[in-house]
Amino acid sequence: MAILSPLHLVGSPALPSLLVFLVALLLVYTLYQRRFHPLASLPGPYSASLSRLWITKHSWDGDMNTTMIDLHHKHGSLIRTGPNEISVSDLSAIKQIYGAGTKFVKSDWYSVWQGHRQYDLFGERNERKHAEQRRLVSRAYAMESLKDLEPYVDDAVHVFLDHMSELSGRVVDMGNWVQLFAFDVIGEITFSKRFGFMDAAGDDGSFKQIERALVSAAWVGQVPWLYWTLDALTPYIGNHLGIAARHGTLRRFAVQEITARQDRGGHQQDILSKLKAVQKAKPDEMDENAVASMATSNLFAGSDTTAISIRAIIYYLLKNPHCKRKLIEEIDHFNREGKLSDPVKLGEADAMPYLQAVMYEALRLHPAVGMSLPRVTPPGGANVADHYIPAGTVIGVNPWVIHRNKSICGEDVESFRPERWMDEEKKGDMQRFFFAFGAGARTCIGRNISWMEMSKLIPTLFLHYNLELSEPEKEWTMRCYWFVMQTGVNVHLTKRGATE
Ligand code: HEM
């Protein structure tokens, strides 16, 4: 029997009919998506309504944060970003989609993060299972744990300042240094051991691996079927996607650190000791894999995010010298009154209103996550922003969009103006819709830890050093691969007192 190949069709009388059939199919599909699909009336890029190429391309290009701001600005509160996906900017959507008791669950985008893990707080899409898993570990990350973790952050702040002392008088890539700091802190609080990145003034390749994982997860998560096909073929073709590092190298690194930490022994109060205590008390619910998974999550979710946020705080302060001056006045005032330790304590920082306003404002303008947090509309559908959304539609809110809502933040949403957080009338609403850490049951478990890191590092740094951008007119650059990473925060650093 002859083997059929597409070449056999060339010159065949069947070819014209086949082409007509395919064109007709395409027309019917386009007509359906544009006229009859339940999302057909929603505005958005034309190509997005027909295929997932549009959203995959922008996730690949790394510009979803700014693209979504522009689209919502142009078209309003609901945008169709895929044949079956929408982005919403209506304020009420946060509570409806992410709030307590929500029936909206995480979309398949997260499946590429979870891979084959049984325990993965970030990627788990079964809400019941997630709630059980989160209950097990929540105490390790709660406010009451911060007093145990604060001394670890103090150690890292000391090391950071020692290095700044050596670099004083020079131009310093502060963007890089805060990343080295944030990683070393995660090592300290998780394993009672700095990774030594600050001492080496560089990392061991982890930054690149995490970046590759983010770049690949951002786009391949938009077409998860491709990820899972490649996953099934891995035994034959290997896995060349960067996201594999989250499941492979980084996880192995975390397991290595767990073993090393256990060999060192001692009576540490780090997160690992807290997780191990849960494992001992509930071995059936929390096994070795779950502990390794939490340690990997700390590395992955807790270091870049905090570095991005500290970078944003420093950048916006230096771009707005009057804000920097006001913060330094507050720091000096508290210092003169004897209300500051060195490094500054969390409780002391909490009492500094302008510092708090500065941190909120920097994370408002530059939340670490720049893509929509995608969820699936529950059975029966839902009315969102006065529009019926059918069951199974992927829907999400983008922190970059919601943080620029003029009815909440005022007309000057693009300006860095910490004072807006000191307006008692407005502050409540702004905090309610503050979305940098997500919301509801899936809100960031490390929020308190990262807030503590920022609260300690920023005032301690500005207490001792004067910072100026080395090229004040130049803007930083940013790329959005789930996290919005910045480059170009080069700073001229001098010891305070030396120049004043
Ligand atoms: C400024 C720093 C941080 C920011 C802006 C941030 C942001 C976020 C956001 C937006 C989410 C929700 C994601 C979603 O719904 O899809 C999240 C979840 C999460 N974050 Fe963070 N994060 C930060 C620091 C940390 C730290 C320090 C840790 C760990 C030590 C951490 C661990 C996690 C984990 C495990 C989740 C998943 C929680 C769950 O679903 O139960 N994050 N984070």
C-alpha cells in the first residue's frame, strides 16, 4: 500500500476542495469567536480573541505589565486577552475573585510551576488541598515567628553595611547588591546560613537559573498543553525549558542545604526548624518532600520579589530627592530621640509613618508581580463588572493595573507621592485594594518576612549612607516575566557625615 504524504495531494483533484474546506472552517471559527462567543462583546486586541498567540507572545516579550495598563486605559475594565481569557480592573473584582470563600480556582497557568509536586503552596489548584497544606506551615511565617527570624535579618544587614563601607565613595550597582542581600537573608532565615553571595560579591549561578525559569514559565504557562507534552517526551528528548530548574537544580540545592543544616545541628529558630517540628508532630501530613518544597518556594518566591521591592524603594527615593530628604529627616529625628537601634528594629520601623508610606508607595508603583493572577470562573459562571462571564473562563487582576486606579489613588497615579498614604481618609481604601501580595486564601505567605527585611534595611542604609543615582536623568529598564525585574540602579555611595 502506498504511504500517504501531504505531497501526494499536490496536483490531486482533492486539493482545491480541501483548501476550501479549511478556509470555510477558519471563517466559521472567526465568526464564532467575534460574533457569537459569550466574550465576543468584550474589547481587546483582535488576534487575542482568535488564539492564545497574542498573550503568549507578550508573556515571551516581557511586557505584560505595561501592555495591560495601556489596554485598560484604552478600553475600560474588561479586556479579552485570549479566546477564553479576560483581564479585569474593576475594584470589586479583587474581593469577588480572590476574597474569602471564593469559588474561583487557580488556572492551568500554575500547573507548569507545580510540575509533579504533591505539595506546592504556590502551584496547587485544588483549594481544599491547598488549605490543608497552608494550615500546616502558616505558623512558621506568621507575625509571631518574626521575633525568631529578626536576628537572622540583623546579621545580613550587618554584612550588607560592611560591604557598603568598603564600597563607599564609588559607584555601586545597588540593584545587584540588594539581590545578593535578599538571597543571603533567605538562606539565613530558612537554613541559618547565608549563601555567602554578599561576601563573594556575586551569586553561584542561582540568579540566572531563576531568571530562566521565570522567563520560560511566563510564556509556556500560557500554553500549558505544550509544557505537558514536552514533559511526557522528556525521557526521549530531555527537558530544555528553564522552568525545569524549579523542579530540578533549585530543588536539589534546597535539599542539599536541608541536609547540611541538619548535620550542623544546634537549636536554631529558623524556618526549617519550624517546618521540621510540624513534620515530627504530623508525619503523615508533612513529609520530607513537603519540607523540601517549602524550602524551594522560599528561595524562588522570597528572594527576587524582595530584591525587586527594595530596588523600587531606593530608585523612587533617589528619583524624587524631596522624598529622600523627608525620609532622612524622619530617620534622623527618630535617631536623635533615641528611638532607633542599629540595625533598625521592625517595631521601630513600624512606628515611622513616612517610611511606611514610602514602602507602600514604591510597591504600589512597582509591584513585583506584573502579570494577571489567573483564576477560573466557577460552574454557573459569574457576573463580574456588570458582565456575565461563563464558567471555565480564565479571569485575573493585574497588580500593575489595579494600583493605578484613579478613584482610589487620585489623578496623579504615575507619580511617586508617599504622602497619599498619609491621608487618613484615602489610606483605608488604598490598603484594601493593595494587591502587591495578592489577596485572600492565596495571599503571599512571606509578606511579613519581606516587609520586615525592607523595614530594617532601608532606614539603616539611609541612616549611614547618602545615595545618589550615578546618572540621575537615566531611567531604569524593566522586563516582566511574572516578576518585573529592573536593571540600572547604579548609585554613588558616600558615608553620611563624610560629606555633610
Ligand atoms: C516583596 C516581596 C514579595 C512579594 C511582592 C510577593 C508576592 C506574592 C504574590 C502576589 C503572591 C500571590 C500569587 C498568586 O496568587 O498567584 C505570593 C504568593 C506566595 N509567596 Fe510571596 N511575595 C513576596 C515575598 C515572599 C517571601 C519572602 C516568601 C517566602 C519566604 C514568599 C512566598 C510565597 C508563597 C509560598 C506563595 C504562595 C502562597 C499560597 O498560595 O498559599 N513570598 N507572593
